[in-house]
Amino acid sequence: MQKSRVFELFDTFSKKEIRHLKKFIASPFFNQRAHVIALFHYLVRCKFQQKIGPTPEKAFEYLFPKQIFDDHKLRLSMSLLHKVFEKYLIWQEVNKEEIRSKIKLARAFRELNLSRHFLKTIAELKNMQTNQAHHNADFYQNQYELFLEEYLFHSEQSRMGDLNLQQVQENLDNAYITSKLRQSCFLLSHQNIYKKQYDFGMLPQMLAYVEQHSLLDKPAISVYYYCYHTLVEPNEYKHFEKFKTLIFKYQSHFPKGEIRDLFLLATNYCIRLMNQGEKRFAKEGLSIYKEGLKNEALLLNGVLSHFTYRNIVAKAIVSKDFDWAEGFIHNYKAYLAEKYRQSTFSFNLAWLEYERKNYDKALQLLNKANFTDLLLNLSAKTIAMKIYYELEAFDLLYAHLEAMKKFITRKDIIAYHKKNYLNTIKFTKKILDLPITNRAIKKQLSKEIESTAAVAEKNWLLACLK
């Protein structure tokens, strides 16, 4: 029963939502079946009082006392409860955004031909839009629908002089252009990472239209316009500088989730340039991350992604901002999801101590941690490998490399990562076996490493040969 759709959905609800659902399910408008209410109360009791998983037999006994177990009857109750949950989610979504709900209300009043009600609602909507902080695609979409309702009302009243078709058209254009540019930025970002080609449709004509009609004075359009050019022309740094300036200046124009996406698009660009050897972009990326932490845009429901956490530490390390990195590692540990918290914290602190050349501290942290994530485990083993080399503990290093190789061949790892790490092990062994004074062989090995595409620690290996 715990694997059923109804329990899977129920298990996502917060205590506050459970309280709302109690009233929702008890309302005859949404549900008139007592056994559906009983099933809900049984699930609540299992989760919050008894703290045990529900079972079909116990559930049926709770719903239908003294009756013989009937799997079909129980499944019908579960299906009906799931439908009530779906209605609740729809109700929740409809009422989540007051402006969207008001637009629907205005439409209802117009269709009922209630002029006074309609005009009062439209006046309230205009006031709400005027005071709206966010001026993104949703803002323009709401403006479009507001003015469209007003146009339809006046046209139905035969008031031809009051028609506001220009406002309808302009807001429709602004909503579409902003949405199209935003989606194009996501497509480009995905294309750059996964080397997948997308058809961008009428985007070239739309970009020309934006430039010809001076639409860059609208923050939402200009932000995504320069984001697009940053991604499509990465070596034209002026685009990135403009994009970064705009997202810092106009971050209040976007809801938290959207500004988070913009910040991550900017930092991913910095990572891309760093990987191409432009180390100065570590500081650029770090400044964006710091701003994202300051305004809490990088948090999703109060949680900081362990990938973002690691990327922040990486940029701080490359920027040699070690003290700030240490403070960040400790201060934001609590913001990590619990399942990743300890391993992510230990790894990043160990990485920092390695960079500070505090090798004993780093090894202690690595040895104590339980790295269940395969790639994090491999990264931890790689740091240990580098520490053994730096300490000239070559016997330990040989044993470590053999154990690491067995671990990689035994585990189900993506082929690309497997190749990366196996090549790193191979070249580390070759470096250990090199005649110390033979420069020609060193030079030849350097060329071999440089010409091999898949090597996890290429820069470190080349540095070992200098």
C-alpha cells in the first residue's frame, strides 16, 4: 500500500496541508463518501500518530469494520481519495496566485453580464498590477489577459471608443517575447552541455524585432536578450558583463525561482569559461554565488543543492578565497538536504584542507565520511590519491590506485566517467614509474596526457611532470 499512488501523493503533504485537507475532504461539495474520509484519517493516523506504514488489511478493517477483506472495495476507496487529492491540488494551484484568480473572476462577471462587479474587479486588478514587484513574462501575460477582458467587455457593450487593442497587442508581444527568450536560453544551455541541436524557430526574426522596436528598455526582455547572447557568443565578454549587471540590478523584477535560474545560467557560463582556461571567471562566478546566497535566490524551499554547494566551494578554492570558503562550508551545511549533508560537508572541507596543504586533516575527513554517491566517492578517492603523492607515500599510493581501479571496474559508472578516472590512474602509475632524470620520457608522457581527451586530473598530472 505504501507504493500506491494515493499514499505516494499523501506522503508529500505538509502538516499545514493535512489540516486544509481535513476540511476539504469533509466538504460535501468535494466528497460525499464516509469511507473516503475514513481512509484519509487512517493514513493520517499511520503517519503522524503510530508512525507506521499503512497495510491493506488494516486499512480495510478501519474503513469497513467486521466486513471480510475485499481488495477491490479498498482499491475503489483509494482511487476516490486520490481524486479528492487531485481536486485539492487544482484548488491550491488556482488560488496560489491572486491576480490569476481575479482575472478568472472578472471573466465570470463579464460572462454573467454583471457590469458593476466586472468594473470593480478590473479596477482592483489594475491596482494590483501597478503594485506588482515582478515584471517578468507572467506580469505581461496577466496584463494581456486583463486588457483583453476589458476589451471584450467594452466590445460587448458596443462602446467602440473605449477599446484598448493597442495595450492588448503590446502586452501579448511582451509576454511572448520574454517567454521565448527565456526558453531559448534554457535550450542553449542544455545544448552546450549535452551537444544536442535544437530548432529555435522564429527566434532570429524575434531578436531583430526586439532591436528594431527598442524593447531592451524592458528589464525582463533585456535580461534574457543578453543572457542569450552570452550563451551564443561566449567569447564576447561584453555580453556577459551586461547580463551580470542586469540580473544584479533587476533581480527584484523576478520571483525567487526565476532569479535562481538566471543566476545559475550565469554561473554555468563562468564554469564553461573556467574549463577553457579562463581562471578569472572563478571570481566572477563566486561574486554571483555570493549575491545568490545573500538574497537566498539559490535556496529552493530552504534547501541548497549539493551540486551548487560544491560549485561554490570550487570557485572559492580557484579564487584562493580559502577563509571565505571555510565559513561557507560550515555556515551552509544546515541548508543541504539531510541525505547529502554529512558526506557533502566532509568532502568539501577535505578538499579545502587539501588545497591548504593540511593533508592529515583532509585524510581524516575523507576516511570518516561515508560517500554513498558514486561520483563523490570517486572525487574523494582522487583527493586521497593526490595527498599520498604529495606526501611521497608511494607504497600507500600504489595500493590505493589498485583499490580504486577495482572499485571503478566493479561499479556501474557512466562510460565517460569510467574512462576519465581509469586514464587518471594509468597516468599516475606511469609518473610513479618514470626514471627521475629522463627528461625526454617526461616530455613524451606530457604530450600523451595532453592529447588524451578523457582525463579527470589532467592539470595535476601535467604539474607532476614539471
